[in-house]
Amino acid sequence: MGIAIMLEVSDLRIAYGQVEVVHGVSFNVRQGECVALIGPNGAGKSTILKTVCGLMSPIGGSIMFDGRSTAGLPGHTIAGLGISMCPEGRQVFPEMTVMENLQLGAYTRRRSAIKNDLDEMMTLFPRLRERAGQNAGTLSGGEQEMVAIARALMARPKLCIFDEPSLGIAPRVVDEIEQTLLAIKARGVTILLVEQSVSMALRVADRGYVIEAGLIVLEGSSAELSGNKDVQNAYLGF
């Protein structure tokens, strides 16, 4: 028996007003793997993630998560089913402390059950332990990204979605973000990743889909995509 498909998106169509921007996209994510969506800015990648999370409603197609149709369900319902998102631009609560931000990530869980997870996040991100009582808005961009990632993991999601985790991060910190994603993957967390650094995305992911102008134009294993001449020329600087 093969590994179960956790997320299956079929013929997904999405529009902003009267303008369709995603045109029949289909992809899947199996339990325990990391799948990357790559492509140029404006291709529709983040729009797809928002729709999977319930922040937008599709105009066509289907989204199945863990055997249940979720297309059109509100975001809080989808979060309750086990999808957590680390959004583009981090979006921490700046006037709240690091600890309060992490606790908010577990708002659907019983407070007595989250202490061990808080300790685990502080171990995964030692700098957050040092800054637990500090307002999140005073942290560096890289530290805020760590808060956002840890907050998403505090929900104990079945599927964790990352939207551009290295966007706006100092180059010296991007390697640290990559190692963090690899550590999360090693823990068995299922990941759907959109990332502007295609080379980094393909080092972290097991498989990937290339999206251009709202369409999937290529798919394959990370090794296959890394070796593809079109991918190399367009995204890897070869």
C-alpha cells in the first residue's frame, strides 16, 4: 500500500473579481513529505495557498484534505481540521510577547496540553527562549520568522503550509531557515512550501510543481526539477 495522500487539489480555479488567475491546477501532497510550489512572482502560488487555507473561495475544482472536501470552508474550520499556515511576511502580533504569540498558535487546544510543545519550540529555536518575554515587534526579521514558524507548529498541524519563509530575510539567516525546515520535515511534519529561493525549496522538498500564469507547467521530484534545463535557466541561474 502506498503512502496516503493528505491533500489533493483537483482542477482548482480561482478568481479575483471577474478575473480568473488560477486555471485548473491539480497537485497532491502525501503524508510525511514536503512538496514545493515554485514559479515567478504573480504566478498564483500564494493565491493557491490562501484558498487551501480557506482565506479565499475557489470558483471551480475541488480540495480534499484527509479525505474531506474543504473547498469553500471558512479558515477557522480548516484550521480545526489540521492545516496550519506560516504566512508571507510573518505577520506576528507585534505588541504581544514571543510567548504570547506561541500560545495563540495553540488557541484551539487545551492550555494544560501545550507546555511540552512550548518547551519543544524553545529547543528548536533557542533564540526564542532568550526572548520569550520580549514583544515580537522588536525582533529582527529572522527572529520574527522563527516566531511565525513556531506559532504555526504549536497547532500540532497535520499539514503545515509555508508561504515565502525567506522573503525579506537577511541572506545570512536564509540558511538557518532552510535548516529549520529540514528539521521540521525530519520530525515527520507534512509540508506544502512556496519559496522564492527555488534552489533552497528544491533542497528541502521531495517533489515540486512549477506554476506559471496560473497553470502547472512542470512537475517532478526535486532531483528531476533541479536537473531540468528550463528550471535551471529560469530559476537557478545556470
